[in-house]
Amino acid sequence: MELTENKLIFWGTRGGLPSGEITSAKYGLATSCVELSFSDRHIIIDAGSGISLFGKQIDLNDTKPIDILIGHYHYDHLIGLPFFLPLFSGNHTVRIFLPELEGKKWY
């Protein structure tokens, strides 16, 4: 059995709005984004501003699919999507999973 390295990285843990103040660095600067990296895929939980940090560091040759799970529709969980480079690179398969909103499917 081949052992693979799995990773759990918190790219953002701040609630509400991202902060650029150095005095806030102790508690985090980016909003909600957690990466679970496995041998066959990346799973991202929430697309807060921290997702842009993940997107900037991912190798363009990394062909593992990226699944983004959005917990709910608050802005601090979505703010990073327009700045997530793999969405625009053409080198990655990105799937976004959204919760139902008031019993309706919006996908």
C-alpha cells in the first residue's frame, strides 16, 4: 500500500470581513476557507478570502480536481471566488457545491 500525505490547511479563519491590519494577524486576516488535500483531489470548505491564498500557491501542473463546498450564502463565505485563480486558468477542474436555498435548488 502506498502511503500518501494528506493535508489540512486553514487558509482563512476570520469571520465577517477580511482584515489587512497587522494588529489582527494574531487571529487571522482572511475569511473562512479550509483545504483538505488528498492524493486524488482537493476539497475546499467555504470560499472566503482565504481561497485566493490557496489559488495563488497551487501548482499549475497539479491536475487533481478541486471541489468547493459552500456551507451557506453569507458574503464572508463567498468573497474569495472572483479571486480564485484556478477558476480562470483552464488547467483545473473545479466543481462548486451549494446548499439548497429555501427548499429550491439553484444549480
